[in-house]
Amino acid sequence: MKLLEVQSSVRLEQSISRTLSHEFIQTWQNFHADGRYKQRDVGMNPPAHPTELWTVANYIPPDSRTPDMKTVLADSEQLIEELLWADRLLLGVPMYNFSVPSTFKVYVDNIVRVNRTFTFDPTSFTFEGLAINKKALVITPSAGNFAPNTPMGSMNFCETYLRSILGFIGIEDITIIAVPNQFMPDEIRRQSIEQARVKLMMIAATW
Ligand SMILES: Cc1cc2nc3c(=O)[nH]c(=O)nc-3n(C[C@H](O)[C@H](O)[C@H](O)COP(=O)(O)O)c2cc1C
């Protein structure tokens, strides 16, 4: 089993998503002695934004790309290779302004590419994901509470976006562990972390 961890919080020591991810991976490794593991930290080292040359290179066949085009796509190719390598994706994606952090969005812009992670049939105008046979587990802390049926529930573009974009590239088995209420009084804040921790430890044993 091959696990890729992607972290996108801009915080390190204080990050809830990083702390819970770290605990999850330790437990996962205890249960998967022969499991393989890689980490990608787009919070600390975000990939470059696509450029005009990048988009030209992206939409032409690989054999027709110039050396400059190959160079501009090199980081994206590496990110896609490690994504396709993984059977399991652990994503640390806090809610930033009701959606995902820009560090995660630029990661998405680099990995969602035609003929690499999805195909497009112009005749039927249909898309098909190529990143198949994977499971994703996402840890999403937030200051407030964005559960369905709460006053702010309709503003949770983080979860809806994650489900849409992962599904688009073929990842259908998605578990999202929200860690809400992180700006609430300490007891409520800690209780939320503890509830997420319990869920994560149960998943780590069988995932
Ligand atoms: C730029 C920025 C925007 C944020 N926007 C929201 C938001 O829209 N809703 C919310 O509930 N929390 C928001 N937060 C709070 C974070 O979701 C919260 O602090 C979370 O714990 C961060 O994840 P981390 O602990 O893994 O770093 C924001 C934080 C930052 C830095």
C-alpha cells in the first residue's frame, strides 16, 4: 500500500491538520508494516502557478513540446507521477475563506491535466478520470462550524470543491474529517480535535 500525504496549511507547529495527519500516519504505519509513504508539502513549498507557456505546453502532444515547454511542465509532471503512484491520499486542507487554501488550489492546477489525470471526448463532451483505484482522506480544520444544517453550512465550498475536483480526476472514495470550531472556547475546540482524532485512528487501522 502506498500513501501520499499532501499538506497545504501555511502553519507548522500550530497546525491542526498537520498534527492530526502526523498522528494518523504513525498509526497507519503501525498497521501497514510494508506500507510505503511520501510527503508533499505545498503549504511550505507551493508549486508555481501555470503560465502562458505552461498552458501551451499542456495542450499539445508530449512529442511536440520544445525543451522550454518540457522544463515548464517538469514540476507538474513530478506531482502527477507521485499522485498516480499512490493508492491512498491523505490531504491536510484547512478551510481558508470558505474554500481551500491557495497553496492547495495551485497544487490542483498542477495535477488536473488532460490526458494525465483525466480525458476529454469532444464528440460526446464527456470527461473521465484517470487517477483511479485510490482512496482520499481529507482533514479540514476550520474556525467555525460548516456542517450541513448549520447557519454557515451553505458556505462550505471547501468540502464541495474537494469532492468535485477529486471526483473529476477519478477519485470517488473520499472521506472528509472536519475539525470545526477551532476559534471557539478551549474546551469546545479540544473536543472537536479529539472527535476527529478518534475517527482518524479507526480509519488508520483498516485504510
Ligand atoms: C487565510 C485564512 C483564512 C481563513 N478562513 C477561514 C474561513 O473562511 N472559515 C473558517 O472557519 N476558518 C477560517 N480560517 C481559520 C482556519 O481554518 C483554522 O485556523 C484552521 O485551524 C487552520 O488549519 P491548520 O490548523 O491546519 O493550520 C482561516 C485561516 C486563514 C489563515
